[in-house]
Amino acid sequence: MNRLRCFITVEGIEGAGKTSCLERIEERIRSRGLPLLVTREPGGTPLGEDLRALLLGHLHAGMAQDTELLLMFAARAEHLAAQIEPALASGAWVLCDRFTDATYAYQGFGRGIDLARIAALEDWVQGARRPNLTLLLDLPVELGLQRAGKRSTPDRFERETLAFFERVRDGYLDLAASMPERYRVIDASQPLANVLQQVSAQIDSFLDVYA
Ligand code: TMP
């Protein structure tokens, strides 16, 4: 197994069907008998989950943009140290529901924080660690928000405007275009069965090469 090729992330705006896709990816990886850590951001550790509650909850709804950015990276530093790096070092695969590309998309493109600042934090917190494969579940914002709205009460991000999510979506597409070797873009506007079929095809072809 190529140990450098086993950190997989899934990204997309709200309502893209991330949860079902993550379950499918997990199932495909486990079907090959590979050890796997499934985790998420912000979160993935007890401290990270507490930070997640602060970031997604409404108690500190008006937090400064830089506070939000730094809390994302604080949670990430803990996640890398306590979970991701030990798992990769042990030879396990890691499947993460969002990672630093979400920071570029939401805090960078969405909020307007200078991408160079995010890149500096990325280098500091992660060193050379980057995902080896990122699946971007892409769909029109209105459709995503419509789907997401059918679930529970909106969190702090889900309360954002349509224009914010348009910037996030465009940001993700920019990232995908600038890193075609790492990104696979999935058309998530289709019915779930078709989306899952695309996800399986992408993950299986990756596993054929690297597992
Ligand atoms: P989710 O896990 O339900 O997708 O919710 C996480 C929310 O946090 C989502 O709205 C995206 C947001 N987020 C950021 O803004 N920046 C980040 O770096 C990460 C990991 C998530």
C-alpha cells in the first residue's frame, strides 16, 4: 500500500448529500479490508467537537472573522495531532468529512479573508500534510439549501445568505480547477442513486491504483 495516498476528504456546500456519500466511500474502502479512520471537521476530537459547538451554535453568532478562522485551525491542529497523523502513521486510511478546503471556501471565498493568510496557517498547522484525494459534491446553491432546509434547525453557517453560498460554491470550483490531480468533481444535483454511483466509480478507480 502506498501510505502517502490514503487521506481522503469530502467537500461541498450544504445539502449536497455528503453524509450518504461518506457512508458509500467508507463501505468501498472497508470492502477492501483496509484499516480506516472516519472523522470530520470541525471536530474529530473531544476538544474539536467542543469548538465545533461554538462555531456552529448561535451563542457567539457575531464572532469576528479571524476568530472563526483561528478556531477552525485550532480544531484542526488538535485533530491532526490526536487522530489523523497517528492513524496515517499506523498505515490506516483516513476519510474526513471536510478539511482545509472548507476553510478556503467558507472563510476565504465566503467571508473574504485573504487566501494567503489561510495558506500561511495551513503550512503552519499541517506542515506538508494535504489530502491525497478530494471529492467535491457540486450542485446549484438553491437546490442545496432547499434540501438542507428540510432537515433540522439551521446552524450558524446555514443562516448565511444565498450570495455567501454562491461564493463558497464558486470557491470550491476554483480550488478543484487549480488542483485537478487531487480533486474529483461529482454532479450532486442528480438523484441520490446517480450521485452514489459516481462516488463509487471515483473511489473504486482510486482504490484500484493505490490500495
Ligand atoms: P457540516 O459538517 O454539517 O458540513 O457543518 C460544518 C460547517 O462548518 C459547514 O457549514 C462548513 C463550515 N466549515 C467552515 O466554515 N470552515 C471549515 O474549515 C470547516 C471544516 C467547516
